[in-house]
Amino acid sequence: MKRNNVLQQKSFDFAVRIVNLCRYLNEEKKEYILTKQLLRAGTSIGANVEEAIGGQSEKDFFAKITIEYKEGRESHYWIRLLVETNYLTKEEGISILEDADELLRIIGSIQTTIKHRNS
């Protein structure tokens, strides 16, 4: 994976949004438990992108991509839960869920490409 790619930038931007969202939820809504889970999962995507970029082999790269996808699914879950429990309005949740969906599509596409190349 080359440096300064789309996934790298989008996952970083998503992490920034997650940090800001979690700060808002902590300060304004006094919600700490779900927020902690979202913060961990949402920022982990970009961290694993960075690790994948530095991967020593395609197997290592694919392992990190798989973790990124799982963390993206988990982030999606926590955001949906925050919406359904009224910590976030549906409108507040839609934009960040769209970003999560976009990351999942990109990561899923990379996974598919690697699987097809290796089969």
C-alpha cells in the first residue's frame, strides 16, 4: 500500500471525527461506557491502516486489513447503538455512519482484491 492513499486519509479523518464525537458525548451527554468502546474501535481503524502500510509481507498486510474491517464493523455498531439509545439523534448519526460505510466498502474491496489475487 502506498503512502498518502485514500484509505489512509479517510481512516485518519474518521478517527478525528470519532475523537470529537466522543469528547462531545463525554462532556455534553455524560456518557462514558459506550463512548469508550467507540473511541477504541473508531481510532483503531486508522492505526491498523498505518500498521498495514508498514507490513512486512502480503500476509501481514492482509491480517491488518482484516482487523481494520472488524474494527469498522464494531464502530458502526456503537454508533447505531448511540443513536437508538438517544445519545445521538438520527441526523447526528447518519453522517458518521456514512463515513463508516465508506471505509468498510474501501477495506472490503481491498480484501476482495487480495483474496482473488491469491486464489
